[in-house]
Amino acid sequence: MEALGPVLIVLSIPLILRWIPRNRILGLRVPATLSSDSVWYDANALIGRHLLALGLAMVTFEFLLPRSLRIPVLATVGWVGLLAIVFADWRTANRWRRERARTQSSS
């Protein structure tokens, strides 16, 4: 679990910079993001920022926590953080898809 923070930081950078096109491996792969390039890039930039924050928090905890607490706390923070990020950003991607579909249909 100690390596998860740095891995999240490294993986978040191309997402934030919108370098990752729709693919089968990396990114928030939900129906809303797969339906539109604009939703894909916006949602993945958002999840990238959230993953960067989680990664930085986990790296900080690695230095602040005593060795006996490090693994259980990092595991909990990692799992809860990842689940919360995916859930929140999935909802945001769905909202963006609905808003953009409404905007396109009214134009």
C-alpha cells in the first residue's frame, strides 16, 4: 500500500493534462465518458485531479504515521478514497452527459 500514493500521482498527470484518449485500459470508463470525447476528457481531468489529491494525501500519511499504523491506515484511506472518487466522478460525468445532450438538442 505504501507505493499506491506515488503510483496515483504518476497516473493522474496524463489524465489531468488530457493526454489520454478513449481507450480500454486507463481512465474513468463508464457509459457517460465513452459516449462523448468532451465528457471523456473533462471527467478524466476531474478524476485525475482527485487521484492526485489522494496520492499526495497518502504520501503525506506515509511520512506522518508510525510504522505500526501505516499499512492499515493507508489501505483504508486508499480504498475509501478510490471508491468515493469513482462514485462522485461517475455521477458528475452522467450529469455532464445529460447537460450536453440537452444543450445539443436545444441548438
